[in-house]
Amino acid sequence: MTANTHRFEDKIALITGGTSGMGLATARRLLAEGAHVVITGRDKARLETAVEGLAAGDRLLAVAGDAANLGDLDALAAAIRERHGRLDVVFANAGVASFQPIADVTEDEFDRVVGINLKGVYFTVQKMLPLLSGHASIVINASWTLHRGLPGASVYALTKAAVHNLAHTLAAELAPRRVRVNSVSPGYIETPMFHANVSAEAQAAVVADIAAGRVGTADDVADVVAFLASAEASYVNGQDVIIDGGLVAAIPQADRVG
């Protein structure tokens, strides 16, 4: 999709987990379309690398912090208030992957994943509410695993199903403020997290399950997030957009039975 260099002119956007993958691609996309962007990340070195790569000058603000830490979220809100005074777009993207059989899930691992993927999203939205302008847009990063069972993904998938439901609820709750809330459900997307969790041997099998015949890119997701965040999607609310090349809904010809 070709960027519209004026679609987000003078808009203020927050992207949590903006140092790599889908978050970084979305930051790049919104900056290209005129936005002032705030990115967050837990790793200061990766945050600095992202800032250097985006090369957006004073249109980019980077704030180090953990989305699961409410004190860090308070500091983030204060930094945005001081710099911009408002937010027009929130992409609640920060998250972690976790894949193991349910019998192997420890309490510590459960708490870690729920803390970042669910608690972090929930309180990111809560802490940013006072900053949201009229007609603001919130996009929450969910996952295709809320639509189709994936063995070994019990904790990860339940957090993504929860934030998907949160988007529905908040679309209703924030309607009086004219704030729209939607979620996106990416399929297999080529990011550092994908390569860390899917072996090289398994990647061929992954592609065989995708009707589009390829793994998605972070830019594929950024295109959809930018649309949902824009005025072009002003009548799209409380929805989930699956960005998966057909993984959930379409069986590739080679996999047909009978």
C-alpha cells in the first residue's frame, strides 16, 4: 500500500513495543504519513537503535518502559502530556510469545505472559484515556490464535482472546467520547519473535498452511493498523481484522481432503 503522506498530519500516535517487528513497521508507516510518534520498549539499546533507524527528528519520542509496570505507564503518560498534551492514536502492541504444552506451564510463566499481554494492554489503555482526543482510535494487537486452536499456545492464546474481547467492550464503553477501538489478529508474520519461536525446519510447514503461500511481513500489519487508526475507518468500530493470508479461513489446495 502506498503511504498517504498527509493522512496523519498533526496527529499524535503512541506505539507500545515499537522497537522491532510490527510496532516498528507501524511507527515507520505513521511517520511517513505525517504523524508525531511515541514509541516504547523495555530494552534501552534496542530503543536507541530504533530511533536511529527511524531518523524522524523531533517528530519521534522514545520512552523506555515496561508495559506491565504501572509506574512506567504513568511516566509514559506524563512524558506524552508534557511533549504533546494529547493522543490521537494508540497501538497497544507490546507483547511476548510463549509456547509450551499446558502441563509444562509454570505459575511464573503464566504471570509473565498475562502481565505483559493482558495487564499491560489493559492498563496502557487506562493510563492513556485522559490524553485521548475526540475521535481518537485505539488498535489492540491480538492474534490469529484466538480464532483457531494452536497446540502449545494455551497461555498466549488466552491473553490474545482476552484483549480481543477488551476491544469489543471498550468500543461500547468509549462510544460517548467518539473513541473507536478495534483489534488486529496477525497470522504468521516475519518478525524477530517469529524467528525466535518457529524453527527453520518448521517454517516450510507454516507456509504450506497459508493460502497466500507466504509468511506475512510487518508492513502487512502496519498497513491495516494505519487504516484502522485513520479517518478512513471512521465507521469501523469494535471489530477484529485478521491479517493472516488465509490461515484461519482458507485451506490451501494442497491440503484439501477428498
